Amino acid sequence: MDDRTEAPLAGDELATLTGFLDHQRDTLRLKAAGLDHDQLHTALAPSSLTLGGLLHHLAFVEHWWTTHVLHGLPLAEPWASADWDADRDWELTTAPDVADGVLRRRWEEAVVESRARVAAVVAADGAAALDRLCVHGRHDDPAQRASLRWVLVHLVEEYARHLGHADFLREALDGTTGS
């Protein structure tokens, strides 16, 4: 039985965006469910991407966009002390060194944190929440700041892009298919 969140067919913009995002999150959880350490960190040649790496990457993406960029808060650990200059893919390359329970919990906590950060904007701004501009702007042009609407669409896009990878990885691991 599929118990993933479904976006409302006729909801308002916020409910539609968060509904689709939660559906993507639930799909990642489903793709990574029941796998052991070796399976979580098995790559398909020629890529080094793994389901464990995707969990770690998307934990970082959630934290980056909703905590750091949207609210302007400093990065939390483990992200704050990562040597991003030495390894721009740090969250992907270090995932095999993270205990499976920690990896899954880190992603789950990032999702909970992300939902809370979005809810805080909605509580403060009401109907205008989606128009709220992020505290931080683009790396190449800090004056260009995205809206919460853009952040939510970007998170949906980020998950959707990587869920295609997750489909291939999971099918190669144990034959499990499906959306």
C-alpha cells in the first residue's frame, strides 16, 4: 500500500507546493527503506552516486535552503565544519562514513527542520508567505534573493531530479521498481 503524501488536486498554492514536496520526500524514504549499509552505499558504474549519498545530499539541501538561505541562520553540524573548498561534494563522498541510523536520522531531522522553517514564515507572513525573500542571495550576486515560493519549487525539483537516480539504484540493488 502506498502511504505517500499526495498533493491536493485543488489546494491553494502553498498546500500544492508542500504536498508535492512531501510526496517527493516520502518517495525517497521508500526508495531507501529496508536497505543495509552495503546496499545504501552501492553505486552503479560509471557514477559514484549512492542512495546513502542521496540521503546525505538531500539532508544538506533541506538545511541549506530553509535554514541558511531562507532564514539566514548559520549552518549546523556536520555541514558547518565540512571542508567544502577541498570537496564540493562533501555530503556525497562522506556518506559511507556515516552510520546508517545517523544518515537516515540526519535526513529525517532536516525534513522536520525544513517544515518548521517554512511554517515559521507562514505564521509570520500569512497569505504573503510565498513572497517572502530569503535573507541570503545568490553566491554570484548576493543582491538577487529568491522567494520562499522559489525555494519550495527548487526543493521539489531537487528531489525529482534525484529520485530518477534513486529508481535506477534501487532496481539494480534488489529489483524493486515503482514510483
